[in-house]
Amino acid sequence: MGCDGDIVHQSDQPVQDGSWDRAWKPEFAVDINDTINPYNVFIDIRHTGDYPYSDLYLFITATGPDMAPMRDTVDCLLADADGRWYGKGQGFIFADRVEAEVLYQLNRRFPRKGRYTFQLEQAMRTEKLPGVIDVGLSVKRAPAQGG
């Protein structure tokens, strides 16, 4: 898709036994060489149709070169008010797998070249979050404005 920009980084980590334990905090390292152009950062969530909620709260801790850790709380909306999944699905009525790409940061400029790390922590009110298959992080060059 042309509007997605160029993919700079994309990686996923599988959730053990399809249930995201609060103690598991996957990290994603992204090497940035361009501090001029903006990027869009996405959280990638893959879940089954049995995921019991319409959203997923995350704590995201970002670190980078000469940067103190920054922690955000992010609400990843996965379904509309009627319970229809926003992501792309496969299987019978999305029963097998739903893939959602949730925008985390729009037009982010990284201040320094180097390695940036993003740690994801599920922040729901349950210790083990069922129905999550894997989680990931994508960083794409933001599309040129006005073109």
C-alpha cells in the first residue's frame, strides 16, 4: 500500500500458549539512521476471535540514545461498538486469527541516530490475557505530505 510508507522495521514475538501473561514484556529494538524525516510507529496485535475484549491497554516504555525512558499508556481499539473486529481476519468469521495494526505515534521524528527500544506490557485487569497470538512493532517512513 502506497500510503503506508517504507517499512524501516517490523518484528513480532509469539505469545506463549495464546495467553499474554502480565510478567512477559516483549522488547523491540529499532535502529534509526535518519533524524530528519518523520516515521509512523504501529503496534501489531494478532489475536483470535475468542479475544474477550474490544480493546487492549498497553504500557509502552521507549528508550533511545541519551534518552531517559519514556512510558506511555496506549488503548489499542480492536473492535467497534457492535463487536466487529477492526483488523484483517482469516478463518470462519475471524475465528482463527485477526491482525490489527494500531497507530502508536504519527509523524514521529527521532532526535538522534542509534538504537531505540520499545517494551510492551499488557495493562489489562487480568494476569493472563487469553486470545492473543503474537504482538509486534512496525516503524514506517511517514508518507510525504501534500503529494
